[in-house]
Amino acid sequence: MHRPLLPNASPVQKPRFLDSALDYLYPPSCLQCELSTDGGRLLCPDCVAAAARVRAPFCSRCGECYDGVIEGQFACANCRDLNFAFEFAEAALRNTAKNHELIVSYKYGKQRYLSGELARFCAEVIEQSPRFKSLASPILVPVPLHWRKQWQRGFNQAELLAQELSKLTGVPWQALLKRTRHTQTQTRLSRQQRAANLKDAFTARRIPEGFESVILIDDVFTTGSTAQACAQALKKPASQIENIVVLTALRG
Ligand SMILES: [Zn+2]
Ligand SMILES: [Zn+2]
């Protein structure tokens, strides 16, 4: 009698040790509700669906959210007197306690695999926002960390986000910016102090041929001082791209 080589015609099974190794790297339960998740996801479908997104009305320049009904595009009172070096900033997630906690776990809790989940929220913006859809030949450029900070944290949260976002959207990424100065933490500084703190903190390499716009990527947008300093650096080399926009996971 002819014996088939494999007794069952079932798909090849993964070795068990690989499963446990993957489970170690990607805990199989949701970080927010602890229900089990599939396919190495860190958030379950219900928590992904429930995460509060930035929805209109929001400021057309800084992405700040407003409640209620505001017809058409508007700039908030904060932005009216500011002259940003970028066209606009938009974020994927609103600053709710749950969303904020995700960023804290990602950045300070060393949950670097959250980059995939946060990138999915950002990809929604690139794929759905008319302003992003109409960008000509874009490239993703992450906000850099100073090498000392990156060494302490073990990774650059903006760069991992840009890498994952590139995989999801097909938009190429490149680390064109460099942080040349170690700056003090921005959290307790006013807008003016932040700008002074970041003056000449970044340098940029030339944007490669063929790209017509830059999507600057960061985890959080707060006052916009970091994005402003990065956009100014990107515009410095002669005949650089004028069209720079900002995308962050969270509107702080
Ligand atoms: Zn969940
Ligand atoms: Zn604004």
C-alpha cells in the first residue's frame, strides 16, 4: 500500500518552541483589557475600535480637537499668530487617559512593540485624510533623539513608528534629521522656552531626488516646538522641499 509521506495533509505546524518564543516577545493578551488577542497583536479589536481618534472639528494647523460643531476649516486662537515652518500637523489619537497611557507604555515602559499598533492608527490618517492623500511623492522622516537619550531608552520611538508606518502604507522613510544638541526635557517649559531650548538642535541631510513632500513623524505633538525646529532644519539646505507636514500618534 502506498503510504503518503505526511500522515495528515494538514498545514505544516510551527514548532512549539517558536510559539512560546513569540508569546514571550508579543504577549498574547490585550494591554488594555487583558482579553486574549490574535496574531501577535498587543491590542484587541474592541480596544482598537474604542480608541478615541482625532475627528473634526480640529484646528487645521495644529490638530487641536474641539467639541461641538464648527463648519469648514478653522485655525485655533493659539495658531493664529504663529508662523509654522510646516503646513499643518495632524494626529491620529486624541489625548484621552487611555491613549496617553499607550504612549507612556511605549516610550517609558519600553513596550517597543507598541510601535506596530500606534502605526496602524497613523496609517488610518494617511489613508483617509484628504490632505495626506493629496500629498505628492511623500517621504516619512522621523524626529530624531540625541544619541545619549536613544542609548538610554534603547530605541527612538519616532523612528520605529516611521518604520512600521512605512511597511503599512508603502511610503518610504529615511532618517534625514540628526539631533546635534542634548536638550533639557521640554515638559515643564513654556512655548517660548521650548523654542529657545531647541534652537539649532537639529541638522538635516538633503532630501533624496524624487520626493516632493515630507511627512515628519513623532509620537506626540504638544506645542509644536519640536516639529517647528525640525521643519526649519529640513528647509535649511538650499532648494529643499517646501511642503512639510506633521503626523503624530497622539495630540498631546
Ligand atoms: Zn482590549
Ligand atoms: Zn491650532
